[in-house]
Amino acid sequence: MAALITAPRLMSIGGGALTELPALLGRFAVSRPLIVTDPFIAKSGILDRAIGMLDKAGIAWAVFSDTVPDPTTDVIETGTARLREGDYDSLIAIGGGSPIDTAKGMSVLYANGGRISDYKVPNDIPKSGPPIIAIPTTAGTGSEVTRFTVITDTATDEKMLIAGLACCPTAAIVDYELTLTMPLRLTADTGIDSLTHAIEAYVSRRANPYADGMAKSAMGLIARNIRTACAEPTNHAAREAMMLGATSAGMAFSNSSVALVHGMSRPIGAFFHVPHGLSNAMLLPEITAFSAPAALDRYADCARAMGIAEEGEGSQAAVARLLDELRGLNEQLKVPTPRDYGIPKDRYEELLPIMASQALASGSPANNPREPSADEIIELYRRVYG
Ligand SMILES: NC(=O)c1ccc[n+]([C@@H]2O[C@H](COP(=O)([O-])OP(=O)(O)OC[C@H]3O[C@@H](n4cnc5c(N)ncnc54)[C@H](O)[C@@H]3O)[C@@H](O)[C@H]2O)c1
Ligand SMILES: [Fe+2]
């Protein structure tokens, strides 16, 4: 079966790529951008650099910086109102996955009206909105190249997955130098998020040869560099590899899918405000152990791509190495269990049925090589609690 591949029309990738911003807007003949970012980036010097370049090129801009981590329906509505007030022809999203996903949500709501929940999977997004130029500062969600946005419904706490061509940025500027300021915890969490994207894209039932190549390349880059990027934040080679790995992993899962880890991770994030990468990391080893028997050779390929198993080594042995590696990585990067994170056991237990039903409703578990029942998901949540 043919795979349908989506990607931004243009990408500028490499150290210093941010300086391409004015020229890139010119290529798409847009000149009145609304910049979407978060309060940290607004103060960090990164936003000032970007607007300095726009000023020099005579491009009029405005900033919406009231985004929040894990964007909510409220923030999307406020941002869309802002977009409607002005005469903007494009969006520039600068930041981690949260500002980029916010810009996507704003573009969708601007073009289609209604409520953002009208467009959650499996619903279609009829029209594309203003073009988005995405500039990631974490490595990362890969949102700069994906056809997804994840928005939390303020009324229900559900983390909704919204998917479609309308969510794919028109262009991406992938400049690893913007990640040099990431602290250890953020580097570790966002790095494990990217590794999870690559592994899930590769073992997904929607895997295809194009996404496979991107996924294996991403796994190799991330597994070989995540420890160095955490230990030496200004190591340029490690930061560059992590950024390239994150974007490649984004290309992989956007054109394959994520699977059970992401399906189960969103409810933990939504109910207990655990950062996205961290909730993935809490789940990744156990979910891999649960899923591997259904796709032993594919998981063994992951171990080989990560450089932790020999090419000639049998699949069973390679998968055992993969599980050791994922557990070891969590230990070294000090990933807490939900219990250690401070999630109260009684509240966790009480929410398990709704968490399982939201996980299943997102559609991601159906792409897993081993498709779990609601009871199995509850059991897995219990197993990772700690
Ligand atoms: N659309 C997609 O395809 C996709 C994929 C995966 C995750 N996501 C979503 O992305 C969001 C998570 O994004 P994220 O993990 O990039 O984090 P984030 O955007 O929420 O940012 C987390 C924190 O890191 C700070 N930060 C960002 N860049 C920094 C830098 N260079 N130096 C120091 N601090 C910096 C931010 O200001 C913020 O305080 C979640 O909502 C998740 O659901 C989306
Ligand atoms: Fe993710």
C-alpha cells in the first residue's frame, strides 16, 4: 500500500538557521506575521533576535506570548481572537511544542470557526488557515514538521489529538543553537519524547519504508547523544544531533503514527500536569516490554539502530538489550515514577478507568503492535505507578 507523506514545503536546518527568517517569509510572499511564543522565550533573547531581523527587513510584526505549557482550548480561543483583530497573513511559532501547537490550533480555528474540539480525531479539518513558520527551541516534539496538534480541553481536562494537513507547518527553521539554554530536566524529557516518537513510528501498524528510514536515523542520533547533551549542555555536536534526531523523529511519526506510549501518556499529562516527555519516559520501558512479543523483529531493529545490539544478534537478545537500555536511561536521567512525582495513589486509582478510555479514544493504542483492552491499559498504568 502506498504511504501518504506530508512535510513542510521548506526547511532551513543547521546552526544559525534563525537568520534565514526574513528571507523565508519573502519566499512565501508573507509580510505581516503574528509571532506566537511563550513568556520564557519572550524574555530569553531569542524573540529579540527574531524581531531584530524582521525590523531590519522592514517586516511589521506583533507578538502573542500568552501561551502555556500544554496548550488549552482557552488559550487557543484567546490567541485566535488576537489573530482576528489584526491584519495578519502568517504565524511564526517560536518555542517548544506548546507554542508551536498553539499556533497550529489558532490557524485551524481561524479558518474553520466553531470550537477546537470539533476537529479532534477522527474528525476532519475542512480548511487550512494562515501559513505557519515553526521554529523549535526544544529537541523535541518534532511539531515543526508534524500534521498534529495536541490541545487540552479546559472543561474536561482531555488532551485532544487534532490531525490533518492544516496542522502541518508551511516551513520550519531548525536551529540547534536555540536549544543550548535547555536545562538538564528539559533536555532529558524532550529527548526521551523524540526517542519515543521514533520507536513508536517504527513499530506502529502504520509503519512504512519512508518513515522507517527517518525513525532509524533518529533513534541512532538520539541514543548516541542524549547523555552527552544532558551532561554537557553547550556541547554543540550533541545538541545538533539531538535536534536533527527530534525533527527526523517528527517526520517519522507524522507519516506513520505514535502508539500506546503516547496514548497512555496524554491522560497522565492532562490530569496530573506531568510534562509530556516525562510522562512518556515513565511509560516507555514497561510499554515496550508489553508490546515487544508482538513485534520482536521490529523492536530488535530499534536496538540495532540505537547501536546497543550487534547486527547479527538474534531478536530476543536484541530486545533484552533494548529493555535494559530504556530502563538504564530512565535511571541515569532520573525519571521519577508517577508515585515519586507526587501523584496521589487514590486519585490515580480513581481516574484509571477514564484515563484508559481517553487513551483508547485517541486512536493511538490501535496502532500499537499489541493492541490492549481497557483492562490491560489499567493494569499497565498500575504497573508503572511505582
Ligand atoms: N504536535 C505534535 O506533533 C506534538 C508532538 C509531541 C508533543 N507535542 C506537545 O508539545 C508540548 C510539549 O512541548 P515541549 O516538550 O517542547 O515543551 P514546552 O513547549 O511545553 O516547553 C516547556 C518549557 O521549556 C521552556 N523552554 C523552551 N525552549 C527552551 C530553551 N531553549 N531553553 C530553556 N527553556 C526552554 C518553555 O519556556 C517551557 O517553560 C505538549 O503539549 C505535547 O503534547 C506535540
Ligand atoms: Fe510526543
